[in-house]
Amino acid sequence: MTATNPIALITGGSRGLGKNAALALAQQGTDIILTYQQNAAAAQAVVSEIEWLGRKAVALPLDVADSSSFAAFASQVQQQLQQHWGRDSFNYLLNNAGIGINVPFADTTEQQFDQLMRIHVKGPYFLTQQLLPLLADQGRILNVSTGLTRFAVPGYGAYAAMKSAMETLTRYWAKELGPRGIRVNVLAPGAIATDFGGGTVRDNDSVNQYLASQTALGRVGQADDIGGVVSLLLSEQAGWINAQRIEASGGMFL
């Protein structure tokens, strides 16, 4: 591998789908900048795994709910690029960080709604805006959505609405960044057995079995099912896929 290998910036890369995506990309020869909110030890463990795979990696703290910190974060990314790679740009941005809130419409508080908005819409919107000068021409942006924008599961309306906004923004970004050759797509995972949203899909047997019964392949997803899709969509082989919503759900609720 050479110093010209691509670099991916992954928000929320210390656990779950973000961690799996980081490792999958590293296995394909991509260096990684990953962010974490609080668990520096977990983030550093992922960095160590990536380095074991022979790639470079750094972990940076970031709260995607705090848009006032994004300018300083972008400066930090620029410094890391110069320090570790001798470069002034990275190639792939994966907007992955997020939380899940399961609460019925009738009971949703304004605080919960605003929290979801800050993390899932305002955060990616203004973070990506700040990082655009550092994103290389011909680069890739991949936003993470959810199968819940296509099918409805009670209690996830506010969360799904935020992800629907990101699906719309994905098309606009693809249109506006097209002159730079930047491809923008959105990945919509189905139910995945991770600790996301309190680990309900992973830990609640009845929920797990029900979702498996509603999936064509007969099981819920695992983190390993998603990392490879991320790697594919960020690759040169997928260069003609642009402004698209790609669902990776095993065929849920068909």
C-alpha cells in the first residue's frame, strides 16, 4: 500500500456500525479518522485494530449535537491530516453517529424532538459544510439513514422523520457537489443487533424473533452485514451510483 491510499472520516466510529465500517474499509486499504463522543478507550481500541490491519488511524472526540464545535473540529482534522499523512484532504465522509429514541408520537417531548434534530439533521448538515474544504474532489459522502423511512414501526416517528430529512438532503448535496465530482448517497440499514437504541433488537428475544420473521432472509442484521456495504458504496466500483437511497435490510417488510 502507498501513501496515496484513501482516507475515510467516520463519525461515531468507536462502536456498532461505525466501528464495523471502519474495520471493513481498513481491510480494503483505507486509512481512518474516527470520532467518538465519550468512550476514548473504545475508540483507541478500534484504532489499534486498524493499525493491526496495517492501516493508519486516529480517533478524535466530537459531539455531533454541538454544532458550535464543528469549526474547531475541522481545524483538528486538518492538523491530523498534515501530521499523520502529510496531506490536506480526505476522501470519504461517513455521517454515521446517532442515537435512537423510541417513544409514541403522543408522548414525544419537545426536548426529545430537538435532541434528535440536533444529532441527525443539524449535526450532519453543518459538520459536512465545515468539512467540505477538506474533502477531496472526486470524494464520497455517505449518510446513514434507516429502514424506518420506508416502513413504519410505532414509536420511531420522530427518529424516522429526521432520517427522511437526510435522505432529501442527500439528493441536494449530490446535485450541488456534482461539479466537484463528489458522489453522495444514503445507506438505510434495517434492524441490526447492536447496542443502538438500548440494544432492543439484540437483547429482546421477542422483538428479535418478530423482526426476523418479517425479513426475507429470516434473521435480523448483524454489524458485519453493513460494513461491507459501506465499503462498496465508497469504492470506485460504485462511482456511478449517486444520489441514491440504498437499503441493506435483508428484505424487511416486503
